[in-house]
Amino acid sequence: MARAGTETPRERYRTQVRTEIKERAWEQIATAGASALSLNAIAKQMGMSGPALYRYYAGRDELITELITDAYRSLADTLHSTAGAGEDLAGLAQALRAWALEDPQRYFLIYGTPVPGYHAPDDTTAISSEIMAILLDACTALTSDSPATPFGTHLEDHREWAGDHPAPPAALHRALSFWTRIHGVLSLELAGHFTGMGLDPARLFAAELDDLLAR
Amino acid sequence: MARAGTETPRERYRTQVRTEIKERAWEQIATAGASALSLNAIAKQMGMSGPALYRYYAGRDELITELITDAYRSLADTLHSTAGAGEDLAGLAQALRAWALEDPQRYFLIYGTPVPGYHAPDDTTAISSEIMAILLDACTALTSDSPATPFGTHLEDHREWAGDHPAPPAALHRALSFWTRIHGVLSLELAGHFTGMGLDPARLFAAELDDLLAR
DNA sequence: TGTACATCAGTGAACGCGCGTTCACTGATGTAC
DNA sequence: TGTACATCAGTGAACGCGCGTTCACTGATGTAC
């Protein structure tokens, strides 16, 4: 029997195959979108038969669920380490953009078109709060003594989403604006809506960011 | 033979059936998302056999193409009539939001997650320009003598997307910000990312809009 | 070190399903004389 | 007004496809004595 904390060869192999399955899944998603993801196609690509994958995932749904959670986790980790490196709100924005450009479909798996009736896995709400906390930290550092905006004041009575984070009204407001505005530019860029318009998405992103920081 | 401008009963019937097909298609999209759209399912819902639809559309792709174009058209018409009624930029924003809430999946068909490799139908670019022109009009009316922002100045040399619209730099900048910011709040709201956060999406939307107008 | 057994990865066949699409055909509607 | 013909909507059968998933099985790997 394996000692706690040690992996048997079989366990190692298992996690390795599970990882490869997910890698192929991400490739497929990048190539044809999440709705085209197929267990059989992944198996074929790995040189295995379709049913073999059922040793590793209970089914398609379980795989997708884990991909979504992984995407959230990856984003949170990225922001965490960016913040940990001493970066401010602007640094977080650039890190977020870089993360999204790395794999647009991964971004869309979190923030893209929802499938009606589908609910995101439960553990994602915890990771969402984690991400929000990072933003609130950065906004608080930037804004601790800024005057409250009218909407910021309103938010003081509607701050369930902020948990027990001690962010002042101006920071609450800015964190939400950060989220919605960055998502706005970024998702349009990722979806290709700026191509052929003759403008540089990076500069538009930077302009939106500046405006947000200067508010 | 029918006189020009008059429809024969057969023609009338044809356009009527085509319309019903699209109505059912929209219902399906609203219910299960665009990727689940199926010709056979539409036919069944209309009490017809699957192949019957091929009298009206060359195939699934042609139907989707027309739905996308219709969505763009509908949005442009909405904004056009809003502007025509004398509404300013704020009015356009509210009209856009109302239009999106009316059928979120229709919004996402335009601005949602792109399917890799898929290209939007050609006629949509013309409608996009039309929409952009409406925004530029409203921004120019609001900003004709505002000082140019640094990014606005940069845009003077990168304004292919604005065609020959005589908008000043500040208006160019504001039109882009309008687009990206409104899309940001709105798409997160439509995707349900604010549910359970304890805040009112309408107020967040209004706050973003105010901030944009006050810039 | 060798043997007996248990565990588990992977296979191939099969099921049922729904999809898009084609084709030859029926029957109703409209047109021409 | 009636008859002959053309147009066209819709059907049912069929094709090939890929999907998710179940199941009984083989063969390799690991474990216990």
C-alpha cells in the first residue's frame, strides 16, 4: 500500500492520462469550440477506443465540469501570483488580458455565451469570490481615501458579493467597473470584433484601463 | 403573372412559412442555445417532415446565416428608430439593453462566443457600420466641442472603422468606449454573472452609463 | 523467488439516437387555352 | 367553364455519420503468501 502523500505507479499513470485527456479537450475546444467537444474524438486522437475514457471520466458532463473549474482555477492563480508579485490594478488587467489571449476559448468557457439551462459547477463560485477578493484588494490599495461615488454609496448596502472584504465604497465601485469594462474590451477583441477596423486592440484596452484608473 | 410589387398567394405562403421556420428557430435558440439548432427539430415542431424545410432553406447554414443577419438588422432598426425619436446616447444605451434583454441569445448570436473558423455573413459588416454611424452621430451631438483625449487623438489616424463620419476625436473615443463598456456590463448581466451577487444590474448599467456620459 | 490471485486499463461489439441531406414520388394548386 | 398541363409543397424511405454510453471480455500490472 502506498504511503500517504506518495503516488503508486498506477496512480501516477492515471493522473497522467487524465491530464492528457484534458489537454486534448482544450485543443478541441480551441479548434472548434466547446459545443463540439467529443469524447470519441478525444479517444481517437489519443489512439484509444472511445469507451476507454470512461475509466477516467464518468462522462462528457464530468469532463466539461472539470475543464470549467480548471479554467477558473487557472485564472485565479494567474491573478494571485500577479498580485503577489506586487503588481497593482493595471498589472492585474494586463495579466488578465495576457491570460485570455493565450487561449480565447478558455476565457469564453467562463465568460462567454451561456448555454440556457446549464449551471456552472458549484466550486466555481468559491473561485469567483477569490478573484473578486483580489480585485477588491487592488482597488482598495488604489482608492482607500477616494471620495465615494453615488453608486459606490449605494453599493455599501448591496455588497453581498464582496463578502466581508473591508473595501471602501469607491473601491467597491471600481472593482465592478474594472470587471465589466475589462470584460467588455477584452471579449470583443477575443471575438474578433475589432479585426478590420484598423485600430490596435492593445491601445484601446490601455485607454480603457487608463480611464478606469483615473476616475 | 403577378404584377411587380404584388405577391401571389404562393409567394405569400412561402414567405409565411419561411417566417415561421425562423420563429421556431429563435425559440429553439432561446431554449437550448444556437449550437443546438436543428432543422429536423424545427420541422417536427411545425408538424412537417424534415426534408420539407429544404423547399425554404438550402440547409442549416443558410438558415443560421439569415438568423444572424436578421439579428443585426433588428438591432440596427431599434437603434435607428430610437435615434429618430430624438433620443441621445443615454437613450440609445437603454434601448440597446432593452433589446438585448428581450432575447439574450439573439444578442449572443451577434456578440457572444465565436465559433472558431466561422465567419459572419458579409452583409453584417454593412449593418455594423450603420450601427457605428448611429453611435457616432449621438457622440458627436454630445461632444462636438469636447477636448480630444490622447487616445482620441491617436484615433484620428486610425479611423477606418468610422468611415467618412465627421466625428471629432472625442466622439470617436467615446463611441468606442460606449460600445465596449455597454457590452461589458450587458453581456455579464445576460450571462447571469450578477445573479446571486445581491446587486441590481439595472443600477450598475446606469452607473456605467453615467460615468461614460460624464467623461 | 515463484506462484495464485485480484485489480484495473483498454478493446470491440452493440444499442439507440438524432443529425443533415438526397431522392423518387404523391397530390394539391395554379396557369394556359 | 372545362380540360390539359406545369409548378411546386410536402412525404417517406434511405444513406452515412458521429455521438454518448453499456457490457462482456482480454491481457497486463500489481499484491499476498
